Amino acid sequence: MSTRRPRYRYIAFRVDGPRAFRREEVLEALRTMPLRLWLVDFARSSGLVRTTHLEKDAAIHALNAIGTLGGESVRVTTVGTSGTIRAATRKYLSRTDSVRRQSEKNPYK
């Protein structure tokens, strides 16, 4: 067993459905998966999950396989993968969401 810290990957995803979903509904869908996915951020229809580099491909397949959220039919698509939260937010999440996220974390930026 290695004592090294795991290498994390951050997967950006988008939820296309009939309405806007809450963070709790996305968390409930992630809990039913056999993989350990950590919901880092979710706002409106886009989000970010964390996994290890070894489980990245399985996590992408599991996210794309989500068919229902909150009892409604949805389509979840993965947008991209990155090694840091900052790069994933900058590259793959929409501009309005990233501006909102940055202003919540550091009001001086």
C-alpha cells in the first residue's frame, strides 16, 4: 500500500433536463453509484466532481449513464477533465458560473 497522496481528477459535467436541479438531488444520484465521487461544486445545470486518476474513466462512464435526477428524465454529459479545480472551472464551466464562484470565494478578485 502506498503512502502517497492520491492524484485527483476533476470532471466537469452538465445536466440537461426539464428544470433546474438542486445540489441535494445530484448528491443523491451520486450516492447510488458504486464509485466514490465527491461533488465539489454544482450550480444551475453544471457541476464538478472529484475522483482519483485510477477511477477517472469509470467515473466518466457512470456520470454519462445517469438517466434520472429527482424523479425526472435527464441527460448528463461530461464536458472535460482536469487536474485542478481552477483549471476545470476556467476551461469547462460557463463564464457566468465561474465569475459567481470566484466572487464567492474571494471578493477582492
